Amino acid sequence: MTATSRKTTNNNAKFHSLSRRIVLQFCVFTLVISAVYGLITFVLMYTLEDSFIEQQLQQEAAYLNAQQQASGQWSQPARSNMQLHFSRDTLPDDIRSRALSEPARKEFSAAQGRHYHLYTVSAQPEVLLLAEVSQQLLVRPIRGGVLQFLFISALIVTTLACLIAWFVSRKTTRPLKKLAALVDNVAPEQLSQRFSNQFASQFSNDEVGILARTLQQSLSGIDRALKREKSFTADVSHELRTPLAVIKNAAELWQSQQTSSERRESAADQQLMTRIYDAAVQMEKTVQTLLILARQEHAADKGSNTELMPLLERAILDNSLLLQGKPVTVELCDSCQVNINANADMLKVLLDNLLSNAFKYTQSGEVSIAFSDNCLQIRDTGPGIAADIYPHITEAGVKGRHSTGFGFGLAIVKRLCEHQGWQMSVNSGHTPIDQVSSDRVSNDLVSNNYGTIVSVRFSQ
């Protein structure tokens, strides 16, 4: 996946605001606390009400016990809402059956809003004190009002909590937003200016400050590495261009000094020097292309309207020595007679790397080249790519056990494609690598005996 497509994917991903998450979690927490508080309040109110009634019953039972011990008879309760019963069979009709079936039960609800509390004064013989407490109930009559009050209170508290959370989240995320704004879209040449020693001092000594210092150290290291690379590429450019210029000038001088008769007599030498001169010119262009990649100039070159067929023919001739002595045929389809929007020098580097790989590893059979749907496909009948290195074949330094190269060919092609906004895939009997799926490979290249198919889709 190219850098542009990765950036587009990241931009299209759903944004999860940290401030919004703080506010949401704070509000949910407040609602949960309010609900728990309301539940505790209701339980407490009912418990207090029942405790008050139970205390009245205990006081009345103690009074009746004292009277019974003094006179030997049970007197009538002092409170008008209480009655003595010496058997459960004499209880009111609307609670009698439940009292008989549930001896341990103490509270009973009845018709017309009546509510009873039953207290055992004496178990043997059974003496029961029944209190009708509907007039003493405080919670049940105001239950609706209490619920409404708790609901409104919860809304008010939650609203206040959300406002506080919004204020706190903005204050908390402000340094993160500032840090993101400073880091976002920093060009490589601005690293030293943007991430100086004063960068981390803009933030307080907290988690954000630690992150800022870590970023400063990491990006300062990247800046130093980029400077070293630029210096290296400048030195390499000078050191490579000078001997290449000497080789090219020497070949030109030799050709200019040859007379017509000497040229006819030394046709083989003339052909050899021509090849040396062409190779030197191509090396100059290759060095320039690789230097552009090494300098991290990620903006894709606009390119021009380039004929593909002449470049393919030239690349085939330049790499034909790799096929010498091998029963391999090269099939160049007429579909390659097209113009594409690409830089000719960069396209030549790409073709040289792909064709040299195909020619080098194909011992017999054919190498087929076709163009379809703005996609170039190069197929060979070589041994294919080993399964253990296949997922990493486009990484630098990765090569097969029998390879005599350094493992940079496909890595250079991949970087070149990323630089130009092209898409490359490698298919060797496995799942295709990179962007171009296997269904894009044209039918004339698909067969059961292919070794490797490399596809490059060019930008429109």
C-alpha cells in the first residue's frame, strides 16, 4: 500500500474524540451513581418506616405483657389501630389465609389501601398483636413525588456533571491537541527547526510532557539520520558520476578518433564500445533515479507521455546476456504498444529490475510481457518464490537460497512504485502481495504452470 493510500485510509477512519469519551463516561458514571443513590434512598425510607412501626408494636406488646402479668388477663391495646388475637383464625378475612400459609410473614397488604403489621406477643399460647398502619405510612403516599424529585435531581446533577466533564476534558486534551498540531504534517527539512530543545519545554511535567520529550528525542534522531543520508547520497552521487562520466567520455573519444576504415575493420570493438557507452548512460540515469528515491522526495513525478514498447525492447536487449545459453523465449505482446503517463528514466529502472529477475531465474520455457487495463504483467516459467520468503519478497535484503544478488531488486521496484503512485503485486502460486489482486491478471497470462507473475498498475 502506498503512502498516499495509507494516509487516505487513516483520514477516512472514524474519529473517536477523547474529549467526547471523557464527557460520555463522566455522564454515565454520574447517572449510575444517581440511580444507586436513589435506590439506597428508597430502601432507607422504607426501612425507617418499618422500624418505626415495629418499635410501636414492641412498645405495645411490652405494655400488654406487663398488664397480663399484673392482672392475669390480657387487656385491650392502648392504641385504637391495634387488636389482640389469640388465634390466626380470628384475623381479618383479607389477610387470614396468607397469615395461615406464611406463619413467618409480618406485613400484609389488603383491599382499600389497608396495610397490616402482625407481631407475635406470645408464642405459647399464641397471642398476636395486629396493627392496621395505613394511616401511619409516610413513604407510600408520597412515593410518586419522591421518584419525581429523584429523577429531576438526577437530571440536574448529570447536566452539571456533563458541563464539568466538558470543561475538564477540554483543559485535559488542550495540550494533546497542541502537540498533535505541532507534529502534524512536518516536512523532513523542518524537523530540526520544529523539534529543537525548546519543543518539550512547552508542555508541563506530566504524561503529555513525557510524550513530548519522547517525540522530541525520536524525531531529533530521525532528523540526524536524514541529514546523514543526505550527506551520504551527495557523496555517492559525486563519487559515482565522476567515473561514469570518465567512462562515457572515453568511449566517445575512442569513437571519434576511429577512421572509417578502422571502424569497418574493428566492427566487434566498435560494438563493444557502443555497449560500454550505452551502459554508462543508463547507469547515470539509474544513479539519478536511485538518488531521488534515497532523498525521500515523496511527491510523485508528473512524468510524461512515454512509449512503453521501445523501453521494453531496450530493457530486453540490455538484459539479454542473462538468457545466453538457456532455452528461453521472450514473448512481447502487441498490447504493449501503448503510451503511458510515466517518467521514462524511472520506468526503465523498473523494467530492468523486473526483466533481469525474470531472465535470471528462468532456466527454460518463456518470459511473457503483456499490457492490459493500464497494468503491465511480466510472467516467467521459473521455479517461483519459496514460501518462507514470499510474504517478505519486496523487503530489502530478502532473497532466495540460490540467489547470487543482494536482494534489493524488488525492494527498489516497490519504493519506485510508492514514489510514483503505482501499484505492484507479486504472485507466485500464493496470495498476491500488495495492492493488485489476482483477478487483475489478464487471462492470457494465467495458466497452471507459471512461475512468477509481477504486475504493475500505472496511475491514470
